[in-house]
Amino acid sequence: QVPRYSLHERRFVMAINGNGRPIIKTVFTFAQEGHLLWGSFQGDGFVLGQMLGLYVDETQIRLHLQWLCHDQAIHVGTLCGLVSDDKGRGLTLFLNWQDGTNPQEQGWASFRELAT
């Protein structure tokens, strides 16, 4: 199926971090070609992160992440979930996440699109 939404050249910030966790000031920047997604992210608690993934159906994405923390530790993880239109206010990502380096660290978050 063809992805319903293009994430190409779109930027997102965390709006809600589930399980009572604080919102992390992080900006995700996407590129897209067909089903393939890639990009980078920067924010509090780490130096730089990269992501690679794809649309698994018309609205669902799966991303593999790696990021470098300020203490020079490298982490890996995954994000998976849905892309939806926020009633004309841009796109919203509803994603489950898991830290692959520390598997008991997992949760969910939503991300809102930044205006261009």
C-alpha cells in the first residue's frame, strides 16, 4: 500500500510522553522515498541520533534508532506506531518506543509536527 502521508522534510517534537515521564525536548527531522524513512534527531540528554525505517502499511511506521549520549554511550532502540492528520494542524505521530540497550525502558509518546 502507498503511504497515506509524506514525512519528507517534516519536523516533529514530543507533545506527550506516556507513563508519567517528562517531555524530552527533541526534534525529529525526516526524509522519505516511497516506503523508506530516514533522518536525524537532536535534543536533551543526548548529542545526536539517527533513524532508519519504513512504512509497514499506509499509516503505520517502524523506525530503528541509534543515538550518542553526552557520556559517549551509544544506545539503540525502536519506535513503531501510527501517523495521522491532526485535523488540518499538521501530522501527529503516536509511537511506542523501546530502548534496545536497556529493554526494560519502554513506553509511548506522541509527537506533533512543527510548522515549516
